[in-house]
Amino acid sequence: MKDRKKILVDASKCAQCLLCELMCSFTYTKSFNISKSRITIDIARRAIEFSEECNSCGTCAHYCAYGALMIEDRRGRAAHEGI
């Protein structure tokens, strides 16, 4: 299992590309299926939510190209790891 990280969310920066959902589902199910993702982008509400299955691995933040999802560094600051 990957290290747990604190994922910082800024839904206002979300482009609703769903890459985070696709990469999450692929990481854990080996299929690109957003219904199997542990993160959900609610387009209607412009919200980003995590399921109870989420283990805060940081995959979603790593693939977020827009800064909507970021990993908190050791000093408590946002450290963008995006592609």
C-alpha cells in the first residue's frame, strides 16, 4: 500500500476532466471506469468527494493537471505533483 497523504482540494480549479477518477479506478481495479473510482467529481455541484475506500494514496493529485487536487507537504503547504 502506498503512503497516506493529505489531499488538499480546491474544487474551483477543477476542469472536470475526470482524469483523477480514471487513474484512481485504474490503480485499484486495472480498468478505466469512473464508477469504480474512490474519488468522485460531482459536476452539478462542482464538488470533489472521496469514498470511504479512499486510502489517500495521492494518485488523484499526481494526475491533476489543474491544481484542484494537491498533496500537503511535510510543512503543511500544498505541493503540486501534477503531470
